[in-house]
Amino acid sequence: MSLKDELSQIRDEGLKNIQSAVDVKSIRENIKVKLLGKKGPITKALRGIKDLPVEERPKVGSYANKVRDELQTALDAKIDELEAAKLNQQLAAETIDVTLPGTPVSSGHPHVIQSIVDQITDLFLGMGYEVLSGPEVEEDKYNFEMMNLPKDHPARDMQDTFYITDEILMRTQTSPMQARTLEKHDFAKGPLKMISPGVVYRRDTDDPTHSHQFHQIEGMVVDENITMADLKGTLELLTHQLFGDKFNVRLRPSYFPFTEPSVEADITCFNCMGKGCNVCKGSGWIEVLGAGMVHPNVLQNAGVDAEKYTGFAFGLGPDRLAMLKYGVNDIRDFYLNDVRFLSQFN
């Protein structure tokens, strides 16, 4: 067999193997290396050109290059064909029918405490109150002194405080916003009506009814001729908004340094509706917040004429309201982020 015939046979077998290949990897790693590699049959055949007569060498060499180019072209074409087929197969497998309904995704909802804060905020916004926020890292001046609690006042012992320095602390109540707002308010432009929701801090040991960090909403109205009747009417409206019209409100005398007179507000027991049970300890009432008429000293400390202006203030705990409203026995459940528990309040 002549060298030219040998090259023709190599071409025919190579083309046959290329056409029968089923994946790109086998073409590149097997067929291409075997056909066109340094140890392949074409390279081996080309070494025999030197044994041919001089006049035949150019023709055979040219034919060998033609065979090599033909095989290379066939290889490239087959690789392109297989890669295109693979891509089409992948696209077909990954096709998405955009007309199908989407997979339902569970959506979140406001935390139960935030829901109550939002309810209260919406109510008071509708009554023309401002909603104000203040610093959680507070000055002793605003947290205590301007709220009628000088440094030697025994009522300071009622609140275990996180002090940062002698004059800076984590606020124990949202009441400092009363003092800050009274300082800035221009009564010539109208009455002061504000609420201030926020987080407060006390050195309490966490248990089912106490937390070292909890929520409060402070409220205050100051103007001429504000009376206790205005306070009770406001608290009744708040209670009916949160719990329904069938719940009543009563006020009991109490003591707070920043109000005089001071009262505790009770509402009809949720469990027995006023008949008396173990939840309300037989009284038919449950305590929900503290309130009273703004102490004249608080007004004077902020530069407000206590002879001309009066006001009421109240402070309530959304955490406690949530416990009462939903019958939750442990305040810590609100903060453990157990989705099974929190999803009940959606």
C-alpha cells in the first residue's frame, strides 16, 4: 500500500470515528489526540515521506496536509454540533412556564407588641397628638430631676437603673420626653398633645412578668383648664379602641412623683368580665396603666407657668397590654422569636 493510500485510509477511518462520537470529551481526549497527535498515524506516515522519490515528496506532503486539515475541520464541526445539542437539551430541561401560578411564599407580619403600639399610635394621631421619639441613652436631668425626682428623692429607689456615668443612664421610662417637649413647646401656638413610644431599661431579673428591657408609651396633654375628666375620657377611648366597648375603666388613687393627683387605671377583667376570678384576684378589675395630672413642679422645671396651665399624663406598657389581651402568662415569650408562638397573632 502506497503512502498516499495509507493516508486516505487514515482519513476515512478518522471521519467515521468522528461522526460516531457522542460527546465532546471523547473527541478531544481520544479521537483528536489519536488522529492528529505527535504519535498519531498521520505524523507517523509523514515520517515515511523521506523514503519516497524526490519528485513524489511534494505531492504526498501536500496530500497529507489536506488530510490533516479535513480531519481538523470535521473535528471542529462535530464539536460544535455536540455542544449545540447539549445546550438545546439543557435549555429544554430548564424551560419555565411563566403562565403557571407561582409557589406561595409565606409573608411576615408585625410583631404583636408592634401591632399594639401601632394601634395606639393611630388612635392618638387621629386625636391630633404628636408622636415623638427620644434618646434611649438619657441624661439624669431629664430622666429624673426635671420629672420631680431630685438626686436625694426616695422614689428613685423604685427604679433600678443602668447607669453609664453619674449623669448618663439608660432611660428607665419614656417620661423624659415630657420634660424635653415641655421645654420646647410654644403654648402661644396651641396646646401640647403628645405620645412617645419607645424601649426602656431597668435592672430587673427576667421572669414571667418582668424584663430588663420592655416598651412604654408616654402620653401628655397640657393646656389651660385640663382636668381629670379629660384624662378619664381619654383612657376610656383608648381602652375601647384596644379591647372593645364592653370593657369599663376605673381610676384608683396612687402615687407617682411626676403627677399629682396620681391614679392607677383598671379595666374590666378579661377572664370573668367583672364577676371576680383568680386572674383578677376576685376584684373583677385588672390594672393596666398609671396616670395623673402633671405635677406643678414638672411644669415649672420646664419653664411652664403652673398657675396658668394644667395637664394630664399617662404611661402604659404595650407588653403588659399584649399579655392581658391575648392571655399570655410569660412576657419572655414575646422576645424568644419562636415563630410558632408569634404566628398566632397574625
